[in-house]
Amino acid sequence: MAFFNEDIETMPRADLDILIDERVRNTVRYAAENSLFYKKWFSEHNIDPLSIKEHEDLRELPIITGDIIRQNQPPVTPHFNFKSVSCRDVYTINETSGTSGIPKSFFLTWDDWKRYSEKYARIFVSYGLERGDRVAICASYGMNIGASAMTVAAKKIGLTIIPEGKCTFPIRVIESYKPTAIVGSVFKLIRLAKRMEAAGLDPKNSGIRKLIVGGESFAPESRAYLDSLWGFDTCNSYGSTEGTMCGECTERSGLHVAEDLIHLDLYDQTLNSFVPDGKEGKIVITTLVPQGEKAGTVLINYNTDDITAVTSRDLCSCGRTHMRINNPKRDAENYYIYSVPVNRINIEAAVFYPENMQDLTGEYEAFIYSGEDPDETILRVSMECEDVGRCDRRLIKDNFTEKFLKEVPDLKLQYEEGLLKIAFRFTEKGGLELYRLKARPKRIVDRR
């Protein structure tokens, strides 16, 4: 088994916990000394930074949100209050995608870039990429850091990068440059496989042997369908401009968290206490700054608005000791029907029911409406068909309904009593509403 940083990745749990606590202390002190926001923040909350000695002490500190970051940068404030280095030490200025509001600004030093790229290097190596692999990056190169951080990571390993930026590149790129791996989202990689098939190129015999998926959460069923199209097991990854990069090893038993570089806690819905391992909670991160290094933007107790569960802190079969988590999902993609949370992932799992995929492309959208009766709710699901005239609609409806109610069992009673109605629409290719939107489309839209 290959490692990028074997000493750290296989560090015994007791030693790793000691290192984490050391870096928590250093990070808190660094923030108190260098960040305008945290200098004021510690003072206003009557917190002595020296009192934070281990990661459990972070529970005593307030939670930071994306809105708090936005309220501490232009145009709201004259200065970027989270910036924690002088301008001469800033290597790049980056932004989040802005899908949930005004983009958040981040100032990264070269030390930040080394830490970010190391996380991706660990993911690539743990999945089996090695010197000589040619990797097509289908993530955008721009103000967010994902694609660029992967490119820096590739240099560390000896990979060749094909910086496409999108999965809509011509099929000749695969035929001419012969990539061995591709990075992209599940849906982009599904579409690419189907374009290859239409061009007479079998994805299973294309020379591509590795897929690293990320960029958005997904259902296990859609990932299984992606695996079937390409003929091998894909690798799941999770990352953000805030620095949350995690990824699977070849065991595919959870995403390894680089605990020496990013501290991840899971809080309950009230954000008042930790949740135990195995239970879902909100991801709250603290960026860890090693002694002697610089960080352009420090985050302590930052609520990512993502949800996951810790699957294990035990030694992985791959030899890594760092904890593993489930594939995170967005809390913002939870919609409440009769006070029951319904996530996009629940819809997607039902769409990608294996028998359905004989007739469906995998593209879908869902809408929630109020019914004629005040107590009635309608969930309308639109699915794109390979051939809308030959699609087995009854089978798909039955499969979807059965799977959806297993995904969200607390809605079964409302469905049986007729309060929740599930309506279906089957379209030809290109017939979904999301194709007409210029902005990034939402898979679920609440129209109540």
C-alpha cells in the first residue's frame, strides 16, 4: 500500500491526538495574534486564548458561519477582518463559488497551498494514482481552489495534468492524450461516458482506469450506476475552499480526514454539543496551523452547513489511522415535508433504482407543491428517458415510490393516507426545466 506521507498517515491514534491538540493550541494563538476578527472576537466573548488547550475545549467557543465571514469583508466592512497575514505574505486571493450567497473571500499563503495540495496528494495516492498517470481535471480553474490545488498536488506525485476544466471536452482529448484518470462530479462523468458511447468509444476500454468524484454530494445508487458505466470502482472525495479536503482509499470504507491539517467536529442541529460517532451531525471545522507556518485565513469552529457521520476512528485496512466519515451532504438541500427532512440524495437514490436505469438517463428534477387541500403536499418528479416512447413508466413509478419511502420512512403514513402525493413526468432528452436555466440548477425546488 502506497502513502504520500506515511509517518503522518499511519501515526498511532494516541500520538495523532497529541499532535491535533498541539495544533489546536497553536491555531487559536495564531488567530488571536494575527486576525482582526479573532482579536475582537476573543475580547468580546471574554475568552483567554491560552485557556484553549485541547480540541474538546473548542466546544466553549462560539460557532462561525458563512454569514459572519460575509459580514466581515467588503462591502459590509472596509477591511477583510478574517485575513491573518500582511498583504506581502498573500500568495493568492480566492473566493468560494457563491452558490449560497455572496462569495466568501480567502487569502492563502504558500504554506496554505502546501497544506491544501498535500491533502489532495494523499487522496490521489490512497486511491492508487502514481507517477506517470495522466489526469484530466474537470473542475473549474478560477477563484475557487479545487482544480488548482489538485494541479499542485500532481506535481508532488509526478502526475501529468490535462487541465480541461469541464467534462464537455471533445472525445478526441481521450483518444489523443490517453488520460488514465479523470476528476469530475458524478453527473458530469455519467454524461461523458454516454458521449463516449455515442461516439463509438467504450468507456470500459478507453484506457481510463480511475475516476475521482466530488464537487457535490450524491446517492450511493448514482455512484453505483457510474461505476457500471466505466467498469471499475470510483473514488469519492470532498473538498471546499475552506479546506475540508477528504477522500477515500481503495477500501472505500469512508473518506479519510487529514486530521493533522483540518480538525472536524460533528455537532447536533442546535450546534450546542457534539454528536457521537455513527450519528449524523453538522460538520464544524477548525483549520490547523502547524508551528512556524502561516495561514492567510484562519477558521475556528466554522459551520460548513454539511452533514455527515464518523464511520470509524479505528485502523483502516489500508493502514491509515485517520478517521473516516460518510459522504457529506448539504444541509441546505434538506426540504421539510410534514416536518420530515427530505434531501436531494433521497430523491436521487429512488431515481437511480437499478431497474430504472434501463430506461432513464439519470437526469432528474423534483418540485414540491401545495395541494388543493390545505393538508395536501405534492412531490412531482421529472425524469429524462433514453426513449420516452418506450419507457416502462409503471415499473419506474413503482420502483421510485418503494425506494423513496424506504429512504424517508417517516413519510410513509402520509403517503398511505393520501396526504402526500407523488406525481411523475417523463421527458425526452433535454426536456427538463433545468436545461433552460443559466445558473447552476437545483435538483429540488420548493414551490409551495
